[in-house]
Amino acid sequence: MAPSQDLCCSPLSSEPLSADDAEELAALLKALADPVRLRLVNMIATGGDACACDFPAALGKSQPTVSHHLTQLVKAGILEREQRGKWAWFTVNPARLAAIRTALR
């Protein structure tokens, strides 16, 4: 007897991820898969934007460590960087976070 095609609940997504979309999503999730990076994104998203100068004290991490994590998030497109005088300011890229939300629905 063939299994029933009736599902107990609606699927998470209207269609499966393509191989390319899965690769892109995996790269985004990999960039976020670090506690320091998650905290950085949360801090920036909560405040709207944030100066790199504030992160070492807020996170209890050295400036080079914070800089490394910020660079990874910018490379992944999760954060956007703007130079304002001596300091770099960061904002969240809402389109990249929306892509994560959409893929996981």
C-alpha cells in the first residue's frame, strides 16, 4: 500500500531550496554560527547602527578579535560598513537577514 500524500501540516517552504540557494544560505549561517558574531549582529540590529569602537568593551574581546568577526560578517553581506572619520560604523543588511528568514519558513 502506497503512503498517503496527505500531510499532517503545511510544509516549511513552498518549494525546496536549489543547490545554489542552499550553498548561499549555508555561507550565511556559517558566518552567524559564532557566539561573538551573533552578539555583534544583535547589538547592531538593536541599536540600528553601531561604532566599532564600542564593541571590544561591550564584548570583553580585543579589538583585533572584534575586527576579525566584523570582517567576516561584512564579507557574508550580513553587515554593511561605513567609514565615519576614524571609526567604522556598522548596520545590518536587512535583505540578507530576510533571505535567511524566507528560506527557513
